[in-house]
Amino acid sequence: MSDKVKSEAQMTETMVDEVNAVVLPEPGEASAVVPLETASPEVREEIRSRMDEIDMSDTNSIVSFGSAAQGELQEISQAMLTGVRNKDVGPAGDGLRDIVATIRGFSISELDVRRDRSWWEKLLGKTAPFAKFTARYEEVQAQIDRITDNLLKHEHVLLKDIKSLDLLYDKTLQFYDELALYIAAGEEKLKQLDTVDIPAKDTQVQAADENDQVMRAQELRDLRAARDDLERRVHDLKLTRQVTMQSLPSIRLVQENDKSLVTKINSTLVNTVPLWETQLAQAVTLQRSAEAAAAVRDANDLTNDLLTANAKNLRDSNTMIRNEMERGVFDIEAVKQANADLVATIQESLQIADEGKARRAAAETELKKMENELRDTLASAKSRGDGRGDTTGTSVPKSA
């Protein structure tokens, strides 16, 4: 809730207390219809002044008898209805329901900051749980600010209506009392007509001559018709007074409902909404703390894993290094193998040398043999005395 709305709500709280402190008067015995003969001098004067408004020869004065008392009341009612539209019915209650629906839509239990996004959420590009959580909080905060602002406006309208209803109740109560005076005046006038005016007019008809008797009889009939109209008008005023008496508790009931609603709205704005906002802020903080705790836990787990891995690596490395340190420059087995290989190599070399020497000796013998054979062949060819053989034979040098 914004600071402006909060400040206005606190200022309105004083107005709500003032409105609730107003006590409206109830109709008492003074509002009863009092006959003229038993009325106090002041009331008797009021009744006589209203009797003077009746002109039995003027039908309009009879029909409109008592209507002047309702004029001011009608003006107040019309002023209250000015600007009222059907859409304005019940907006404050709707605002309260909207706040409840908004808060209930914020479900913390559905949030798990530790879980990874599902493949479906990744496919749709949905945000991570905590990012979604904070975005939801910001959305709820904006909705609460908007609803509380509307509630404050409705609260001002309801306060205005309550004050108007106070005025309407006072004027209705005055109208109720005024109707009692008009009814008393009408009944007194009817009584006067029945006991004085109509009998007097009847006497005039009886005493009139034949030429004037028809006119006097018509006047008597008109007077009796006017009397009946007045009686009906007085009856209507009695019905109106009864309805007016019923409207007084109706006004009080509507006003009490408005007062209760204003009190509820003010309590919601001043107490409930800040409490909700505090709880929501705590929820966000708790989630952030949970996320931080998870990060710390992961760091601790990583540290423990590193310590364990390093200890194992140290042990393995130490074992390998110590083993290498305790070894000689050459392993005895390697030396023995190398010595055996060397001896075998020397023996093989000697054997190969002997074999090579034997092969060279054999080859030399063969070479000598082949040389002797060639020489003998060439000698045989020379003894035959052919020129080719001589040339060929002499071309081979003699052996020493």
C-alpha cells in the first residue's frame, strides 16, 4: 500500500469515529397525531395554520394538501440520487472480495526454489521458481495498491452517503411530524365540515326559494364532494405517514450497513493490508534466505568434497612418492635381466663371429678351388694353339 493511501486511510479513521458517534433521534410521543382540542397552544396554532391552507372551493388546494411538507425531503432524496448509476451498486464489497481473491491467489506452498525447471517449462521459456515467485509478489503488490486506492475512494463516498442519510433521516422525521399536523388539521376540517359547514349549507338549501334552491343544492353537493376529496386526501396522508414511519428504520438500517462497511474498509486499509504486505515481504525474505542457505550448503558440500578428494590424492601421491624414494636407482631384477641380456649378446656375437670366420675360411677354400679350376682350363686352351686361346691364356697372369 502506498504512503499516500496509508496516510489518507489514517486520516479517514477519525471521520469514521465521528460518523459512528452520531446518534439519530427516534420518533416519540410528540410525533403522534394530536386532536385540536387536546393539543398544546403551540401545536394548536400550527394545526389552525394548516387548516387555513384548505379552500373547499378550490380542488387543487385539497389535492395538494400536505404536499409542501414533502418538498424539502424530495430535494434531499434527489440530491442523493444524482450521479448514482447501476454500476456503483456494491463496489466497496467487490473491492474487499478482490483483495481476498488476490491474496488467496498468491500460493507460497506451490513454490519450491530447490527444484529445477521441467523440460516443459524450459521448452516454454518459463522462469525459474524464485524468479517466478518474485514476479508474482510484484504483481500482487500492484494489485493490492490499485484495490486499496479504489477502496479509499469508496470509503469517502460511503462517508458522504452516511452524512446525507443523517440529513435525510432528520428531514424524514420532520416530515413525519409535519404529516401529523396535516392529518390533525384535515381531521379537524372534516369534523368542522360534518358538524358545522355541511349542516349550515343544508339549512340554506332548505330555506331557499324554488328559483334559488337548485343553485344552493348544487353548492351543497360540491361541498360534500370536496369533503369526500379531503377525506381521501387525509387518508392518503395517513398512508404516507405510515410509509414514512417505515422508512425511518430503513434509513437507519442502510446507514448502519454503510457504517459497518466503512469501518471494515478502514480496518482493512489501516490494519489488514499492512499485515498482509508484511507477511508477503516475509515470504519473499524467507525464500531468499532459503536460496542463500542452499547456496551455502552447496559451497559447504563442495568444500567437503574437495577436502575428501585432496586427502585421497595426498594419500595416493604420498604412497607413490615414498615407494619411488625407497627404490634404488636400478632394480636388481632389471640389472640381472640386463646382465643376462648382455652375456647372451656377447655370446651371440662370439658365435656369429666364429660362424663368420668359418664361412670366410670355407669361402676362401672354394675361391682357391675355383681359381685353380679356371687356371687349368685356361692352360688347356693354350696348349691347343688356337689364337683365341693363346690370347686368352696369356691374358691370365701366372700364380706365384
